[in-house]
Amino acid sequence: MAAFHSFYGTGSNNLAESRAFLDGLSLCRSMGINRIAVRVDSKLVASWFHFRGDIPWSLARWWLDIREATNGMDLIVAHVYRDLNAAADFMATLGFANRSDQIFIHDFPTRLMGLARLDRLGFPYVRNR
């Protein structure tokens, strides 16, 4: 239905994961989507959502916003391994490489469409390094 990428500047991967989570929730809310299954490749983000583990003080502000954004949503949050989250990884790389923010409602990048098809079919994407 939609995809996005953002450039968050300098900071930790946990900051980027938390901000992307919040941005995704905000995008869903703006589209009127309140029933969401979130798959994150950060075990920490998934555990923080489920109140397991302490959120660092430097991220507390973002997590207050996340908690507020989830009010009234039917939300499932689960950890998946990075190989099963290739579409999100691609979008994150695109945002970082272009140092830009963009929302796609149509005209999705071709590579994203291919990765989404693999995901839908249940095939993990194996990255070559």
C-alpha cells in the first residue's frame, strides 16, 4: 500500500530503528490503517515494544511518541531475522544513500516490488557481500 525511506542523520542504529518504527506508524495512521503487523529486524525494538528491557534515556522521547501513536491501533510487533526483512533493509539503504525522505504510494522502486514478491511467497532473500 505504501513504502517510505528517511534519512535520520547521525545516531545509533537503535535510534534509526525507533524513528522508522514511529514514522511507519504515523504513515499508517495517516492512511487510515489501524490494524498492523509490524516485523522488525531489531530484537531490541521488538522487546522494547513489549516492555521487556530498559529503553535508553536517549530514546525515551521517541518511545513516548511511539506509545502515543499506538493508542487505538490493533498492533502486532514481532522480530524477524534480517533475511526476512529485505524490503525494509532496501528502503533504509535507499534513504541513507540518497540522504532524503520519500513516501511511495504508487510507482514503487522495481527492486522493492521484487523483494515484496519474494516476501509474499515466503522466500528469504540471501544477500551477497
